[in-house]
Amino acid sequence: MFFLLLVRCAVEELSMESVCDREFESSDRFFYYLGKMSVCEITKLCNLLLKRAFKLWWRDRRNHRPVFLAIDTSDLAHDGRDTEYVHFTVKKRGLKHSKIKVIRFATISIVLQGFRLTLSVTPVCKKEKLAVIVERLVKEVPKELRVRAVLMDKGFYQSTVLKTLEEHGLKYVVPVKQYEEMTLCYHVAELTGVWRFPYTINKGKPDSYTINVYLEDQGVDSYIGFASNLDMTGRDFFTLIKAYHYRWNIETGYQECNEYRVKTRTRNHGYRVLAYTIGHLLMGIHNLTRKNNKVDVTLDQMRLIFPLLLTPIHGTERITKHLSITY
């Protein structure tokens, strides 16, 4: 019952309390039992929910081909008290910079052309190392899924992160950071014409790690580059750019998840994880609906469809001239 109420909250962008008042139910019992659970327990159950969405996608044998995965983090503004899950970040508006509090989540998702499906979410604690977060996310990837490569942004360009992925037998593509030493390598490549070379991150330190770097000249003193352990035999730099473009689906996905957001000001971080996961779950169902229908289903249309799916009766409802739903 409370799960269905949470879905209504996400679809209508309301709080649990306001929906319970309207449905003549009390949210006290829900928050009482939720308060007895740890954040880790709730996160584990949330990822089980996401696995149900994956199983729906996996039923179609056409989806059994290798896919790209994307790992990323997202921040939600927070104006409550400080906890181990509250981070500080800088918000830029024009020339002004302000320090704000945020709650951070990390996700790993399937990313295809115009499609994204979240496989796992995890809250990020203060000072938690990225390698630990990546390890946690990778362990949630279904065993039957074949992975072409894991795509990450520049923030994950760390020796420990890349080493963790390789230890799990995964390929990766991540942009290199353009600091002074990498710029020197770029100038050497200009002179030698060798744009692919091994490079050691944190050379001489205990966490050093050797990667393959691929650079591309972009004009006068301008270049782009990727670190990857993909087999690039017979392939050019465009292969990496094309692969990395799939990661942009995750940015669009975060915007769509915000459209399915449960409003809350609770201090219970486990509930925040649950609300965040519900948004990703509904976004995944929305993407599955669009993928499996010839007619594109808009956000407004999906808001009309979800209440019909939650009703215990059966019937057919026309959403638009070209779209009807049988439930």
C-alpha cells in the first residue's frame, strides 16, 4: 500500500504526508517501521526494486547483446541539518560563487541510443573514496548482462577507480585530466606523431597504475583525450568518442528523474534513498514504455498512464488520438 502511495507521490510531485491525508491513510506507521531500518538495508531493498525493472527489459531477447554502462553521481540540494551524507559544493551563477549543502547519490545504468535504465543506486558518505563507491555499484550489475565498457566522466579519472574496474574484468572509457604533465605528453605527441601511449597515474606512489591514453589534436594548443583498456586494434579515435556519447543519456536521465520526485523534508536519510530510487524506477518504466511502443510517450502522457496502472480494475483508456492503454 505504501509503495503505491509513494508512486503517486512521485507522479504528482507531492509529499507522502499530503497524499496520505488525501487517501485517508496515516503515514506515521510507514515512517515508524522505516525508521527501524538502516540506510544500508533500505538501499539493498531499493536495488532489488531496480532489478525488477531490469528483468522486464531482459525479457526481450534483443536486449541480450553487449551494452555500455555509465557510472555517475548526482547532487540534490539540502537545507537540513548536517549528517554523514551531507556534502558541500560550490554553485556558480555568473561571476558569483556560493557554497551550498547537497546530498549525493551514485548510480550505474545501462545507456543505449536514447535509452537509460538504472541498475543500482547508492548514497555517498562524506570523504568516501570513489573506488569504494564504484566497487559497490559494480557488484550490483546482473551476472547475465554482457558489458562492452563502463563510461565515466573526468571526476572518475583516478588510478584506484580504474584499477578496481579492471580487477572486475570490465573495460572502461574516461576522459583524461588536462593537467601540466598530460599537456606535456600532448606536445610530445605533436612532435612524434604518436597519439597512443602508455601512461602511469601517480607514478612512484603506492597507488600508481598504468593506463593506455589516446589523444586527438583539436587545434593550436588544444586537445582531447581518453583513458581506456578497450582493444583498439584497427580502430581510430572516433571509436572512443562515439562510445562516450552514450554517456550523455545519463544526464538526460537525471532531468527525467527530477520529474518523478517525491517531495520531502524528512531527516530520515533512508527515506531519501527510497524516494530517489522511486524516481529512477518510474523513469526506467517510462523509458521501457517509449522503447516498446512506436508512438513516443511524453512525460505528461505518462503521468496519465501511471494512475491507470495503479488501479485494481481493468479497461482501456485513450490517452491521445494515437495512443491508448489497456490495463
